[in-house]
Amino acid sequence: MNIETIKSVYFVGAGGIGMSALVRYFLSKGKIVAGYDRTSSELTELLNKEGASIHYTDDIALIPEACLDKETTLVVMTPAVPQDHSELTYFRTHGFEIQKRAQVLGTITRSSKGLCVAGTHGKTTTSTMTAHLFYQSNVGCTAFLGGISKNYHTNLLLSQVSPFTVIEADEFDRSFHWLSPYMSVITSSDPDHLDIYGTEKAYMESFEKYTTLIQPGGALIIRKGIALQPQVQEGVSVYTYSKEEGDFHAENIRIGNGEIFFDFITPDERINDIQLGVPVSINIENGIAAMALAYLNGVTAEEIRTGMKTFKGVDRRFDFKIKTDKLVFLSDYAHHPSEILQSISSLRELYRDKKITVAFQPHLYTRTHDFYKEFADSLSLADEVILLDIYPAREQPIPGVTSELIFQNMKPEVAKSMCSKEQLVDVLKEKEIEVLLTLGAGDIEDYVSPIAKMLEKRL
């Protein structure tokens, strides 16, 4: 099906952060856009205001008439929707063309130069940073982001003239195998999604296959030291990067007074005095990857310097809600042990002498089962930890797998407790808070605003 000639697009699972960027893209193309999502959210309500028609009951009768012609309608589905979903079943049995989100992105990128960011963690911040560097420069870009950019208050950027499309390349369900990158960053390859892949070996093989998809004439920019053997095609350049070594790296790092400066080293140039707009140490490495993509594609040194300084971050990624001398509160989407390790370590670097309290909601029973010891180790870097129940997302419970597994394996010197998400605000009300971090990819985000209001009253 030709994306240019279709008249309507129907989304089964319209409210996800990745799907919603495609909703906005097709609206911008003048298509009729409708869809289903399980629950109403701030994002789905925004999409309705922007021209989509999204409903929240799985009911064939609610599919608009404009989306019932299989010759002119493309159906886009998310892997998170169950296979017995009645609307999806209707489209399947009536011969509609049904594509996964990543297939559609793959089609879009094949007509442009795809700049893709893959990795177990770091990809949302790095891809959003990359998009900002390009968008504010002479080069420009279109971008499909896995988070809401704080610079642009959206997850979709559009350019009518730039040949570049920035994409977050998601390894879940092997989605990134649909892409045809011109250039790609790989930030990390720590095993995850073992419910899909089965083994760590299969997970790594999936990343290796992804590296074969980079187009000749393009480049792979891979973080130095990750356990991955890239299998690139002939004509693909391979560069390494990291915080302190590799083809692209940082030197002369200066951290203090809530600011971070460093010099950006490329294979043949040095760009001095890069200032991070979001000054946390993990963003040094994220920034190096983003700047490497920008540098290799014609963004000037001065544009790189301006872009890094003006980058405001991504909603839910190291997202400061309160930042005063007395009290700091931030939320982070981290839901893998390595991400949590980096998140708490970055906070510890910023606030060496303060007590760090973490509230964590584990995401998925399978991930908790596979990594509960690693979660316990990472969380033990905090001074106090409050564990919530597991957020199931698409999964059914697994007998014996609860937050208690993490709780029992944490180091004894850490103050720890467990509570339900509904109790969280009241539990925090009774605690002495200096630096508070909420972690998780589930609905712990729904409690961020009430927590902030409670803490602001304390101030």
C-alpha cells in the first residue's frame, strides 16, 4: 500500500508514545485518522484536538465509516495489543492491510536518510537530542521520537526540505529490523525483553542483524566497550564513542555549580566548551553520540554548541519537577537495572552530601523475574527505597514474582519499605525528603503531579 495514496489510517493502540507520533504524521499529510486505545490520557485528548478520532472501547461499531474501505485504509497496530482484540480481528478477517508501527516507519525512512538510535537504554534522550541538534541547524530534519521533547512539546518534528529523518529504533518485538538506517547509533546492548527473545544470545543476535541493515555510504556509531560484534555491509563506516575514549569522546570535563562543560573530540576536530542544557553526567555520553551524528552530517561546530546548550530534555527522562537548595524532586522513566544504576549514580554525583530517596515501580513480571538481583543492586545505591507493586503492562502475573524479590535482595544498610501506588503520596508525606527520585515506565507517572504538589506545600 502506498502511503501517499491512502485516504485513511486507523490505529489499534493510538495512545502509545511511538504510535502517537505516527498519528500526528498522518494528520500532517491530510489523512483521515482514527483509532482505539485502552484508556484516555492527556496525549490521546491532545490527538483528538489535533484532528484524530480516538475512542476507548473495543467495539467494531465505533470504527468510522471512512476507515471501513480496505482499498484506501491502512491499519497500524502496536505489538502491545492482544491478538484477540475484536477490532484487530475484524480488520484481519476482512482483508485490510495491517502493519506494525515499525513497518510504517521503515517505509517512511526508505525515502529519506534515516538517522536511527538503538540501544537498551539512552535511545530516547539521544534521539531527541539528535533531533534538536539537526532541527535548530542549517540541516534540519523530520523526527519520530519516543518521548515528548521539552523544546518542542511534541514527539514529531517535520521538515519539508531536509533529507534526514531521526528515529528511535526500538528492539522490542524486533521492531528495528524493519528500518533501513543511513546512519545509526547503538548506545547499549544490555539484555532486556527476554520474554520476547528467550535468551541473551538471541537478544545480541537481534542487534547484530540490525547492524546489517545500515545502508552502504552510511555509518555505525557504536558505544565503545559494549558486547556486540557489528556485521555491517561493505561501504559502511564504523566509529566508536564513549565518555572518555573512542573516535568521538569528551575531554576537559568540568562539573560544578549545577553545570557541565566539556570539549568534544571528533576524529579530526576539537569543539571546545560544550555546555549541557540538561547537566547530568549521563548526558555527556548521550550528547557525544548525538553530536557525532550531527558532525558527520553537516551541522556546524557553532550549531552543535548552540544546540547542546539549548537542549531542554525529554518528559520523564531525568525530569526535574522541583529543584531548590532545600529540596529536589525528579522523575525518570528508567526501568532496566542499568538505567537505574546510571540514574542514581548521576544524582549522587550532583548531590554528594544529600540523602537520596527512590520510589520504584517495577515494570513487567518477566523483567522482574529475570533481573530482580540486578534491580536490588542498582537500587542499593540510594539511601532509602520505597518499592511499589509490579506494573503488569501487557502481562499476566507469574506465581512467586512480586516486588518482594527485589526487596529481599537489597543491601541491608539501605532503608527500604513497600507500599501500594495509592499509598505512595501519604507514605512520602511522612518522610524527610532531600532528594526524591521516582523511577519506572508504568503508571507511577500519574502520581508525580500529586507528589510535587505535596512537596511544594512543604516548601
